[in-house]
Amino acid sequence: MAELTSNQFTLGTGVATQIVPFHNAPQMVTIHNQEKTANRYVFLGGSNVTTANGTHIDNSETQHFTLLPGATIWATTNYEGLNCGVIRQTF
């Protein structure tokens, strides 16, 4: 049975936060940078993600991913207190 989950995360600079946890089924994931001010990014990657090695999402932008079972996504930011929204569907 498909399960839909939504979360909001407040990200900090220099801290990797797990925003998509491990699941034993595939996941469709939508990640939205809720910041409206320019040059405030969400950086995505593994548990060691930083602003230097992560892939960024611009302010007010959304990215979609399909993850294999067991995959996770971590995030950090270049702006303390940035909000990031995540919707996950497992199937």
C-alpha cells in the first residue's frame, strides 16, 4: 500500500540533516526550498553533505527524485534557519 508523508525541516549551516530516511521500499520524493530570498540554498547529498560538495536547490525551487530501497537524502544550507519541505511516497 502506498504511503504519503510530508515534513518540514529547519536546516542549519555546517550541519547535515537527514530529510529522507531509509525505507525498505522505493520512494518518490519532492524537496522544496521554502526560502524566498535569493542566494539561500538547500544542498543535498549523503550524510557528509556540505555546501562545498552538495547539489543545491535554489530559493523557491522544487526537485523530484525516485529513490531505490535503502537510499537516504541529507541536507544542509548556507543560511541558518532555512526551511525545507519534503513529501515522500513509498510504494
